[in-house]
Amino acid sequence: MPGVIVPNGPEGGVPIRSWAPDLPAGALRLLQLVASRPWATERVVAMPDAHVAEGVAVGTVFATRDVLVPAALGGDLGCGIAAVRLDYPAASLSRTQLEDLLAALTKRFPSGDEGHRGGGAAVPDALRQAPLSTGVLEHARERLARRHLGTLGGGNHFIELDRDAGGDLWVLVHSGSRGLGGAIGAHHCRAAESLGTKPLAGLPLDSEPGQAFLSDLQWALAFAKGNRDRLLEQTVEAIQDLVGDTLASAGRLDVVHNFVAAEEHDGKRLWVHRKGAIAAPVGVHAVIPGSMGTASYLVEGLGEPTSFGSASHGAGRTMTRREARETIRRGELERAMRRVVFDPRRADALVEEAPAVYRDIRAVLESEADLIRPILRLEPIAVFKGR
């Protein structure tokens, strides 16, 4: 049977199945908490990149029948990876050109807590006019949508240029719904806590608050995808400006990893919650990134039933940001990044994202060999990390 059954906590609950060979004790306790909640059904699943986070461990997948759990999805609703292959030889870009490109991207895309200044970005009508559940959230959209559409998050969010085995250039983008997704998530977490039993209170789908969350969540997912689309398109434009040519593209993907969706599993219609995990149905392609200095992989889903057709969303951290700052020195990061162009002026801050902070992506993929099949290795040649 795929995965390994791990013990429940004293409160019992549904079974817990883990693909993580080195599941941290703190992450296990969080999985046990999820498994013990009254809305959990069938099983709780841990991906091989599972690690501790607030509320629910990153790399957690679980299902409910008629309840949505806002606190189980993290603060960045709809966060994910977008990718595209360009018909251009990556080796044709010199190190100087890559450095110039990163400088241009840094100027073009606000990151971290920053947003566009002035009038900001043009927001499509579908995102600007769709109703949200409260006037407060609609006011937040009026204030933040133009500032945050086409911006990069902080921490592990990135824009990356990669080279595949055939030498073609790829662009990868990791970003999400930014401040608006955070506002939506926080609002509905408070609503759930006012109605349900803590921790991880749920919202019944047949209630007005449950329907309000589902509607707002769909908007956040659309905004997150629109954000990645804008980042990807404008990065490709910047590359075309650099090389002085229009480049054909193919293989475009968008893979979300903080979301809930209605799916059929075990002969039942379930609401599958994924925090830091991707859907990997049979034959569907996805991208699983490594760290800023190691390879990412194009993969094909195998639709493993016991994982709810899920897979890891990345390599997974092995150190907290504080531990990374206390352990890793600037020189270690620079040595690890010697083949990858990045902004050396930010090396002291980027030790939090050093390759040594993450699991070996090859080991992660080996642990989930029954969940996905690697198709193509993507080697990083330049990376812009959010502040």
C-alpha cells in the first residue's frame, strides 16, 4: 500500500498516511490535530515535503464531505507555480545579459510588502467587478488590486529562468493572491471561529458563511492566477526586449498549491483541501520546484487514490528562517549559487532561502514515485527572489 500509516494522537480520528520519510514531530502533531477534527473524512495525507507551519503543516491534504476549513489553506490563497517553455537556447544568454535581465525584473516587479505605485496595474473587469461577500473585502480590493496584480511575494516566491535537457529556456513564476488573499482568508477564519469549534473551525457548505467563503475563495484563486499570468507575460516580454526578437512559447502550465476543490474520490464527492500540495491526476503535467540553486522538475501525475491524487509542491524546508539565519553564512550561499545568477547585494537576507535550507528535490521525488513521474529536469540559470 503506498505511503506509510503513522499513529494518531490521543484524540484519534481518521487514518494518517505519510509519504515523508523524515516527518518532523511538529508536523506529525499538526496532522494528528487535523485527523481528530469532526469534519475530517477518509484519511489525512502528508506529502514528502511536509513541514511545520501555522495551524496546518505545509504538505497536508485532507477531505471533508460538507464543510470548508478556511484556516487549513494558509494565508496565501491560490499560491502556485506558472511555467512556460520558450523556443530559445538558454546558452545564448550571457551572464551579463542575465544580470541585466534580473535588474530589469527587479525594477518592473514590486515584491515582498511592496506594491505598484501611482495608478498601479490595470485589473481585468472580471476580477474588478465580481462581487465579494462583504463591503470591507470589496474596499480592500479597491485599495489593493491595482497595487498587487503583477507583483511577487516575499520569502520563497520567485521568478526563475531555467534550462531543460534540450537546451531550451523556461520561465518559472511562484506567487499567489498577495494581500487580498490574506484579507479574504483572515476574514473567513474569523467567521468560522465565531460559529464553530476551535481549533480549525469549519464552515458548513449549506450555510451562508460557507457559500460566502467558497465564492470569495474562487475569486482569490482567479486573482492569484491573474497575478502569475501578468508576471509570466511581462517576464517573457523583458526577455524578448533583451534578445531583440519575438519568442515562440509552449508547454504553459499553472499549478496551484493552496486551495480546496470538489473532487471524486473513493466513490464519493469530497472537498479536498491542499496546503502546500498539488493535484496530480493521471496524465496531468505539473512543475515541482527545488530550491533557488537546485533543479526543478516537470512531472506527470499518476492519480494515486490513497493520496487523493496529490503530490508535493516543492522540496520542503528543513530549517526555519531563524535557524537558517543562525546557521548559514553568506559565503556558503554564494558558493552554492556560483552557477546561478542572483542579486549578491541581497545575499545576507537570502540565506533564509539557501539550497541547504531545503530537502534534496531528487529524494523528495523518489519518495513520491507512486504519485508522480518525472519527465524533464530544469536547471536554474538565474533567479529573482522576493524581498
